[in-house]
Amino acid sequence: MRRTSLFVEIAFCIVICSFIAANASDIDTEFKNMSIEELMRVKVVTATKHEEELKDVPSSMVILTRKEIEQRGFLTLSEVLQNIPGLFMIEDKYWLGSTNYGVRGFFSTGPFNDMVVLVNGVSQLSDKYSDYPDGLINVPVESIDRIEVVRGPMSVTYGSGAFFGVINIITDDIKQSKNQATASIGQMGTNKQFFQLSQKIDDLSFNLSSMRYTTKGIDVPFNELTSDPSNMDYVGISRDATTYGQMDDIRKYFGLNVKYKEFYTDISYAETYKDIFDGQPSYYEGSEISLYSFDFVFGYKKALADNFEIDAKYGYYSNSHIIDYQIFYPTYYEVDGQWTHAYDFELNTSWGISDQFTLNSGYYLRYAPEIFQISDFAYYGLKNGDGETRLQKDIVTNSLFTHLTFKPSNNLSIIGGIRVEQLSPYEMLYVRGVVSGEPEDGVDPADSNNRVIYNARYNPENNGINLVTRFALLYNINDLHTIKFMFGEATKRPSFSENYRQLAAGRDFLNSAEIQTYEFNYMSVYSDIAATNFSIYYNHLDNLISATNIYDQTTGEWNLFSSNSGEMETVGFEVLVKLFPTDYLVFDVNFIYQKSNDLREGWGDIKLAYSPEILSLANISYLPTDDISITLINRYIGEMETEWVTSTIPREGHRIGNKSERRMINDINIRYNKIFGSDFFINFKIANLFDVDYRYPTTKSNQWMDKGLPAPGRSMYFTIGYDFE
């Protein structure tokens, strides 16, 4: 039945596009010509932190332009990310409020920490979990000029955490005025307001943007999430209760970029209020996390000579969250608060030593003086549930990297890179038990019987020194065909959070996870009709950090700890094709096949969790005029199993929930710029056009949701905007 439905949907799209093509009129071909002729020579900055042509970077890259974002009608950053080749989204209402993404056949439950996320080259790292939570970024898609995605290990350039690559969201490419105001409405109580003022006057340019976004989310009965009604009984909600009011997502953002001659500054502030589940269903209006983020960066970039450029910047970052739990009864009190502060300094240089040699180098220092969390949990039990976590000694990371490019001929480039990174030892305090003591509890926090205190020092392996390398061989057959052979390494250090959780369980501290990737990439352009990007890759991952999250309803205790126990490999290939069969049609299609295997003894016959073998995206745009676009967005994701857990030998384990069936989701977006010659535009989008019923797979963060969280059904969104001088 599913296969028949899939064929019907594909046939429908083909018929629609054929009908459109048969009735199209001639248009200005500027969009087509620019996309094809400049594709190999487009300048990118993310791969080496310096501007280079796409064909010359030692990485496999995907670029998403402002025009493509507009044509596809993306409303949120999460929509953009799940439509990037190789990424797939899993929403599990994780207790930190972060939406997570799998990459190239690999997914780790919890915070998104497998790729580095940048905004205008500025890291969006959150220091406690070493993650990149979307709730602390909130960049409005309308302000994005382009997104550069580098696939493959990037630790040589970006350090620990760049396991599968880097996502750089660029909003400060101010070549002309970008003044805009928009308002959007849609189903599930969705509404959004966006404003942007952008100007370039001689040596001064600035870009100011703000956004407010609200949605109520899906409304489904709790019994469609769990097969065990006792989960609802435990928290005191009726068995016919629904998730209404417990799926809210409210986001705010303010950003300012200013450039004056060689100086620049980047300031952003973000707020998110998102409903969550923390290991069990919520009561009443639901549990909510409030996230706050403030980033400030000041930099100086200058060409000191024709062949030498420097880029120096200093940054300050402040993140915090408060979780307000609603469990058992409306006036239930429980809170979790967290605060982090960090500073960094970065200096990057690019030196064209000669026509044959180019040296790109950099120094990076990150200093985190404060990580603090305090929790007051009634349902954890007073003796072991409340807690305080504090960084006692600063976390300091120092690193140096260099890339050397050697061009023995005009067509051949040999690139080698190395990074040395040192993480200092740091000290932590972890208190389990009563830390505040409400009078009505009748429990004295000073009584040692009511609390356990852990003081510990984390000494990273190898004296905190990590060394990673990369190598690439690039051969330009001609200006339109390039072959790349690449090898890269990356590490992912255990986070502060993963380390302190080992203390209560009496377990050893963790070592860094590692990945090695071998990749062949072929980029090509054929006349003005097609461009392709083909990759074959092999990943070997070792020392992976595996988390255990178990909540015991009988004792009211969480058992949280991790271990270095994972080893896996992935073999895959990707084909990305951009076609311009006529002056009015654009096909942007990619297909990915990947096979991942668990290499641990006894696990070889157990299918890896959260690892779809097939991913595909097909965007088909019809451009009847310069100002009108109709785009079909087709996204296919293969089936995904849930986590396999066992307390004995692997074959005696079980899945924690139902698998997520394979699915194809179709969206359609219609955009009309300059309505009747005015400065207004409209956008109309239907998401999940065929109302496909699909679910995200259950994760260890919310195992009670064993049926999986349903994704939204068919929904419609309308935007009206105004472009002004």
C-alpha cells in the first residue's frame, strides 16, 4: 500500500510539471545562466575560513541561496535544515528544547552536536552540552543571504565537534539594500512577523533584523503517543487527554551586523519558549523551557598586502534557560535553571606565498569561566533528585591550525591540514540532594544525610592535546569539471554535562569520540543545462559516546551516565543534480544511499537505530515570469528503527518503540513578487500536501512515547511582505 501511494505521488508531481512546462511562456534566463555559469566559480568562505572558489575548496559542499529559500517558502530554520542534503530531522520534544538532526547515517540522541553551526562565521556553541541548540539561534530565514554546508570531518578548521561538517548561516552579505517587512499566518495557530533594514553607504553597511514566531503545534490524544496508559495515570492526566496547549513554540530574535571599512561587529539576541516533555507526559498546560541567548562579536579584517590578509575577532556569549515543569497538578512546583558565559578570540591569516603555495593558518582561544545549573525537583525525590552543578575552574581551549595548498600546475592542487588543540583540566562541583529546602518540606539542606557532594577534576586524555589532520587532492579537468580525493579526521570531546553525570554513577570520565572519512567527489557542469555533484564516502567512527537515560517511576530516580562504547562504519554515495531543461523549469534533485553498521561484537546483525538507508530531495520550480515561482518540494526518508537496548547480551535486547516508516512528504509553494508592479509580494504554501501520516521515531529522551511523535499533517501558510527602499 505504501509503495502504491509513493508511485501515485511521484506520478502526480510528474503530471503537474509536464502540464506546467507545456503551458509556459518565455522568461528572462538570468537566473538560469547565473546558476550554471558561475556555479564552479562561486566564492565560499566556510571550508577554510577564507574566500575561495567552490571548485578549489578541499571539501564537499552544498550551498542554499536566498532565492532558493524564497522559492521553497521556508518559514523556520528547522525547515531549512531538514531540506539540506544528508540531514534528516527527528523531533522528540527533548527536555532542552532542541530539535535534533541526523547526518550521513548517524544520529545521537539528545542535543544536536554532530556539526558545528555558525552564523556569519560565529560559533553558536553552548558550552555546558557542547551543542548547537536551535532555540538559541533563531535566525529568521528571511534575513539569510545563503547557507554554506560543508560535509565531512572539519575538526582541522573548527576543532572539536565538527564531526560531520559545518553549517554556516550568512546574513551579512550586504551588497545592496534589503529592506523588508513581512507577516505570516497559518494553521496550528502559526503566525510570524519579520522586519529587516539593510543599507550600504560608502564604507558603512549595516543589517538590522527582528522576528517573532509563534505556533501551537499539533493536537493529538496522548494515547496516540504511548501504548502504556499507566504513563498518563502516573502524572495524573486523564486517558482521553490531548496535547492541546503542550506543543507551543514561541521564538524572538534581534540581530545587528555593522561593517565600517575594515571593522565589523555582529550582535544577536534570541528568546525561545518551547513546550517539552522530560521523560514522561506533562500535566495541565505542559512543561516549558525558556531559552535566552546574547552574542557579541567585534572584528577587524584587512588585506595588509596583495598576498596577505588577516581576520581577528573577539566574542562574548551568554546563554541561559529556565524550565518550568507542570506535572501531577496545576500548581506543581519544579524548576531547572542554567547559566553559561564564554569568551573567545580568533586570528586567521591567509598568505599567498607564491603562485604555487598558499598558507591559511589560525589561532583560537575559548574561555568559559561560568557554567552553573540548579535544580529543584520534587518528583526526583528530595534525597537524590535536587541538584546543583557548577564549574569550579575555567574551561580553556587553545588551538592552532594550518592549511597548506601546493599547486604544481594550474589543474592540480595538493592540500594538507593539521590542527593541534589543547583542552585544559577543569574542576566541577556536583551536588545531589536538597540544595534549597522549602520550609514545608521539613528537610534541612545542611544535613549531610540529605545530600551528596562530589568534587572532581577532569584531566583530558593525552594531557588534553588532540591532533587531527586532513589531506586533499584536487584536479580540475577543465573549468567545468573537478575531481576531489579527500581524507579527514575529527574529534568530539565529552561535554561538561557528560562528564559530571559520571560522578553519581561512579563511572570513569570519558574520552573523545573519533571519526575518519575517505571521500571521492566529482563536480561537473554540462553546457547551460545541468550541473552535478557526486560523492562516494566511507566513515569510520570509534569511541562513540553512548548515553543511558533511565527514569524509575517507583523510586522517582533518574539514572544518567555515558560510556565510550560505540564503533560503527558508514558507506554511502550522494548524487546532486541541478537541471535547467527549459528557460522556465529548474530541477534540483539529490539522492543519497548510505549503509551503516554497528561494529561492536554481537551487534552486527542488529540494524542501527535512526539510520535511514535512503534520503532524497527533489525541488521542482516553475518560473513563468521573473516575479512568479511555483515550487514542488518532495522529501523522501527511509525507514528508521528505534534504539536497541539490552542489559545482557545484544541479541536478548529490544527496541524502545515503533519504527518510523519510510515516507515521502510533498509541499507546494507559490510566490509572487512585485504584485501588479508594486513593492508587495505574497507567498502561499501547503505543507504535507497529501496529508501523509508519519511519525518521528522514539528516542531515549522520551521512551514513554513509544508510538513516536506525529509530525504535522496537511497545513497551509500565507505570507504578505513589502520590500521598501
